[in-house]
Amino acid sequence: MTTAACPAHPGAFRFLDPAVWASPWDYYRALHAHAPVWRDSETGFYIVSTHALVNEVLRDTERFSAQVDRPNLRPGGLPEAVKAV
């Protein structure tokens, strides 16, 4: 089954879609079920969705960071939609 055919897969959602931000619960359920760690292809951001993994990320500052690494950004910097969030 393809990602587009499966609405319960995180790839069926756009992270920056205002509708997802207004009511993210279906997106959260899809992340928990299919991809507790998900790389959003539009932003390049990694989304961690389970309590245990979020705790691990928050406690391990050697391996994880919220800093944006400029060399890893897309040409032209952050997408405008990300800057607006």
C-alpha cells in the first residue's frame, strides 16, 4: 500500500498545514503507530512523538540539539512556511 493511499500514515499529512496545527490529533496517532521518529521531508525536521523518546532526546544533549545546522539547510535557508511558525 502506498503512503498516499493510507491516510493513517504520517506521510499523508503536511507538518506545516494549518489544519494539522489546528487539530494535530490524527497526525499524532499516525506518528505513534507508524513512525515514532519521523523526518518531515518538507522541513527536514525530525519529529519525536513518544514520551520515552522525547525524554531521551531532552536528556541527551550530546547527541541531540534544537539548533539549526546551517550546512544542512536547504539552499536558500529555512522555507518561508517554517519561519512563520
